[in-house]
Amino acid sequence: MFTPIISLLLDVAAGLVGGACLLRLIMQWQRIPFNNPIGRFIFAVSDWLVLPLRRWLPAVGRLDAASLAGAWLVKLAQFVALWLLSSGHGTLLAVLLLSVMGLAQLVISGLSALILIYAVLSWVQPGSMNMVLIERLCQPWLAPIRRVVPLIGGVDLSSLVLLLLLQIAGMVLGTIQMGLMH
């Protein structure tokens, strides 16, 4: 009875901290300033993990390796805890693979949420400060789709197409994860 509750709590905690690390990675990659409420939140949630990792993992070009490693370590800790909770069933190699898949799943979930927020804000508050930030975060993912999918009746369907592609990728990853767990 307690295992599903602990699993849920671990998933929420790993999603929050790992997601903050990934958002930090994307914001630094796109050179988006952190002097806004979202940036301050990201620092508050991820500094304790990312800053010590920077001593050993310098940035690779515009890629913040410490933020990426931090997100993966959070997912690894989540899967190790779940592995220990299940009395160590399965191999440690499977736990490592599951943590990589979990990180990919976190990227897909986070990007899906970001695209959904972008779509809603574009209708409700198109000129807000948060919309400008979210638009900059979404632009690299939506631009290739916009080149392929034309406007239909003046409506941009790139967000919908990207959400559909992300859902398909999430389903494929979920199937692979289930195969690793058995």
C-alpha cells in the first residue's frame, strides 16, 4: 500500500528538481536571462545540486553539462530508491538504463507542459512577460514544425503537432521502460 504512495512522492520530487535542472539547461542554452520569477525559482530549486557539479563538469559550449547531469542524478536517485523499495529485484544495469529513460520521459513531459502553457497563454495573455519567456523556450522546438505545417485558416497548429509527436515519443519510451522492468 505504501509503495505506490512513495513512488508518487518520488516522482513528484524528481520531476520538480529534475525539471528545474532541465529548464535551467534550456534557458542557459538559449541565453535567456534568469532575472525573472521563473529564473529565480529554478535557481532556488536546483542550485544545491548544479553548483557543486560545476566543479567537475564544465559547460560544453552552450550546453550546461552540470544541469544535465543534475537532472540525470535526480532520476537515478529516484530509480535506485524504487529499486531498493522493491527489495533489489532486477539488475543495477537495468536501474541505470531506466534512469536514462526516465530522464528522456521527463524531457518529454516537461516539454509537453511547456508547449501546452505556451498554447494557452498565446490565446489568453499574448503580450505578458511570462509569454515572452515561454515563447523563447518553445521557439526552437516549434520552428522546424512551422516550416512544414502551414497555417490553416490563419491558425498555427505547430503546438498541436508537437504535442502529438511528444505523446507518441512518450508512448514508445514507456513501452521500452516496461520491457526493461520485466
